[in-house]
Amino acid sequence: MENSLTVEIDSEVQSIVPEFLENRKKDCLLINSLLEIDSFSEIRTLAHRMKGSGGSYGFDDISEIGEIMEEAALNEDTETIRNQILLLSCYLDRVTVVYV
């Protein structure tokens, strides 16, 4: 597995991408907390937003993770949600943005 992952993003959204990525890191922590209290409806809502917004910013992997997590929340599948949080966290640690 490579250490970094480069994603090309339209320079028009350069000012908002760092905050978007930082908010996804916060989502990882929040979803972990929501799992502790079995709040699957809130997890589903967050995952749905992630699914919709990821691709809009050019982060298709975030959209895919959100989609899987949304489905897992519908099924109250804690293990899959935890796996997706880990995937998202690793992705966020590795991603390098190049503005074009």
C-alpha cells in the first residue's frame, strides 16, 4: 500500500477543501461516539451527507465510504461502520490534494 494518495481537485474550491477534509476527520470521532449509544439514524444522516458531498468536491472515495456506511447504519451493522470509519481515517491521513 502506498503512503500517500493524490487527488486532483478543481482550484475553484481550493478555499473550502481543507475545511471539508477537517470536518470528515471530526465525523470519524462523532460517528464513533454515536456508535457507543447506538444512534444509527444520526450515523445514517452523516453518512448520507458524506456520500453526497464527497463526489461534489472530487473525493469519490469519501462518497463510496459514505454509501457503505449509510447502508450499514440502516442495517445497524456496527462492525461495517467501524471498518468504514477506519478506512476513512486512513484515507484522510494519506490523501494529498493537488489543485488544477
